[in-house]
Amino acid sequence: MSGHHHGPPAAASDSHDGPPQGVAAPKVSSFRLLATLFIAGAMAGIAVVIVYQITLPAIKKYAGAKIEGAVREVLRAPARWDTLYLAGDKLTRTPPAGVDIGEATKAFVGFDSAGQRTGVAIEAAEPGFQEEVHLMIGFNPADSAVTGYAVLDQKETPGLGDKIEKDTAFRRQFHGKVAPFTGTKTTTTDAHKVQTITGATISSRAVIRIINNAVALWLPRVRAFDQEGGK
């Protein structure tokens, strides 16, 4: 019998496919992360601009229609109107140079079917109870009588402050009132007073203040335009 010596089995080869122990995950550099965020932000910004450019014509058309409707309302459906532009502190029939005609400050002069001026409509905005109240105001330059007002934009308290737009009785009071006028809590027939809205006194007085200031500002401009022959 041969005397072969059987020693311990040879160690297994260390050639398995498992992951090496203790190896950290690769790190993402701060520069690469910032670059990714920048690209994503830029793409989002471009998308917003594209959407804005697509919707801008519709927005301008809606705004123009709202202005036109307000002019008709406060001038009580004139047969026609002319548009005047503010250049410096003077009114002119020609838009000021270098100003987008849509952004130019304007006055709308209404006429009846016989060609007689019925009033002037102008825009004005001042703080209300919540945010700015934006009005279209009509007045007669001959005697400072208000022909009416329309709300172009307001964010007053629903059910209270927003009555400056929705309460037709309050709005009707201004027709024929002579600016400047004051607010009162009681019914009045005084040509210089307006009854404020119960529960919305601040918003009511904001409308009064806006109209008073607008007429005081625009009346001299319109009269100066008339004196210069309406050029």
C-alpha cells in the first residue's frame, strides 16, 4: 500500500464576484450639481417666457376690451371718443415718442351724435383696504361733475369691500355729483356728498379719495388742452 500523505485541502481561490468591502460610493461634484440645477432652472424659465409670449396677445386684447367697456360705461355710451396722450404734464393727440402706445397714459374724450363733448374718462389707482383699487372715472371738465366710475381691478374683501364694484346703488350716487365730495353714513341729496357702504367704509372712502384726486389732477390738464385749441 503506497503511503500517500493527504494534507489539508488547498485554500479556495479568492476569485468570487462579490463587491469589495469598504469601497465608498462615487461622489457627485458640487459644480456638476449646480450646473444641473442651473440648466433645469433655465429651461423652466424659457418655458415660462414662451407661454407668456403665446398668451400675451390674448391678455392685451382682454385688457383693451375691458378699458373700452369702462369708457363706454362712465361716459354713458358716447357716439364716439377721441384718445389723448399725456406727454410730460400736457395732453396731446400724438403719442409721446419712445413710449409703447399701450403703456402711454391716456384720456378718452367722449362726444354725442352732434359732436358735443359729453365728458372725459381717465384711469386712476390708489390703495384701498386690501390692495390698490383701479378705476376708470368719467367727469365733465365744464363743471367737475362726475359722470360715473367703473372698477377695472380691485381685491377688496369679498362681500364687503367688493361692493364698491357690485353695489349699483352706491355707484349710481356718483353720477352728477360735483367733485370734490365727501362721504357720509346717512342718505344725502347734497351734490358734494356720497353715502358710504355699511361695513365697507374704508373701501367706500377710497373710491371717493381716488375720484377726488383724479379730477383735481386731470381737470387743469384738460382745460389747458382746450385753451391751446385742442392740439
